[in-house]
Amino acid sequence: MTLRTIVCAGFLLTTLVPTQAEEVTGALPDASRIVSIGDSITEIIYALGEESRLVGRDSTSTFPDAATKLPDIGYMRALSPEGVLSINPTAIIAVEGSGPKETIDVLKKASVPMVAVPESYSGPGIVAKVEVVGKALGAEAKAKALAGELETKLASAAAETKDIQERKRVLFILSAQGGKILSSGTKTAANGIIELAGAENAISGFEGYKPLTDEAIIIAKPDVILVMDRGGDHAAANADLLANKAIAATPAGASKSIIRMNGQYLLGFGPRTPNAVHDLAKAIYGDKLSQ
């Protein structure tokens, strides 16, 4: 098995090719039966009009609704090789970070070509993903058109907050189980979408997602609390969040400013992101947005 690195739009595209297979320099050797791993990758394939190639998807890929009719191979970071191989794919397109590594290693040995699409929580990162997926599928003209459309929409969304003088501080809460606040620092999808919406992440002292002390919440002084609108054990009602003494002591708590948005729509960084940026900015700034 050989490993060939392809540079696409300033990002690295890693394509795993079986020893007996023809080397890949752009398009996959056979993209007729694709397994898509990562919600944004699946959305991009649908947005390119190439969904007829899909034979499976991971559990995060629930948009558009038609994707849910495809076989579910499991959560993108807890994949089993048996689940992937059972649907006999000719190739896999996976967002960076999919795994675990042991599963990826087995799939390599099984000689299934795999494209790992780099993840960057930014506008250029979305465009790069579109270009990488389009190139892998041999649909570069469609990818160029979609990338141009997304660039225009992202620029329009950014223009809406260009005249905002006082940037709101936003605290993204991933979980509030047992009253413990798990929040987003930098280098996360939450941080990226907050910045695209013309606001500031209230937490900048660490990378990734970590629990916050009451003191850290109070010091952060968020103007707005942002949470994913979801059910299950991670869900926290507005009343529960506001009952937290530390949150209650912040400007967001005092004004009861809590924004809820669908998690995949908010954090997907795919074709719907320009709309998510607009919706988040509107929720944060209201009629202060530039027309």
C-alpha cells in the first residue's frame, strides 16, 4: 500500500491506495460506491449532486433527510471496520479526525482507498473541503461552482456585522451535566462560528473543550450563552442554566440571553454554514446588522 500526498487549495489531501491499484493523483480510481464519514462531507456530496454514489454514511450525517435512508456505519470517531466493509464500498471519503486509528489501519489493509478531508473551522476551510471532495469524485467543475457560491454567501454574511462597534462576548456551552459547565475554547467549531458571526469567544485561555470553574465563568463576562438545541443527557433547559449561580452573575445571565441552534447546522462547517452565520449573527445582534 502506498501513501500519496495531494495538495489541494493549500491543504493536504491524504489518499490511501492499494499496492495493486492505480495511483491516485486526483479523482478516486472508483467512486461508484462511496461511504461518507462526517456530516459536512455528506452534505457537500449532496450539494454537488453526486449523492447517487453514496452507499453508506456515519451517524452524524443526518442532513439532508435523504441521507438518513442510507446504511448507518456508526459514529465517525467510533467506527468498526466490519460496519464499513459490510456495504462493500469502493472508496471512503472521511473528514479529518475520523477513527479510531485501529479501524483506519484495518481499512487500509483491506485495500479500500480513503480520502481524508482536512478540517479547518473557517470560511476558506469550507471552500477547501468542497474542492477536495469534488476532486476526489471527479466533479471539479461542480465543486468550483459550489465553492464560488459559498464564498459569495460567506462574504455577504461577514458584511452584515462589519459596522458592529461593540462585539458581543459569547460563551458556548457544550454540556451542563450535573451543573458542571463544559465550554469551548479556541480551535473548535464553536469558536469558528462565533468569530464568523462577528462576535468574540468569551473563553480564549485554552484550546478545545474543557470544564469551567465558577470563577472562570464570572471572569469571562459573556453577553450571550450559546448552546446546541438537542435532547438527551447533555441537554440543559434555559431555567437550569440561569439557575447556575456563576452564569446568573454574568451579563448573559442578567439579561437571560441564551441562544439555541441545531448542533449540526451550527457547527457543521459545510454548505449550510453561511446561513448559520447569518442566523447566529441575527440572534446575537438583532436589528444592528448591516442591511
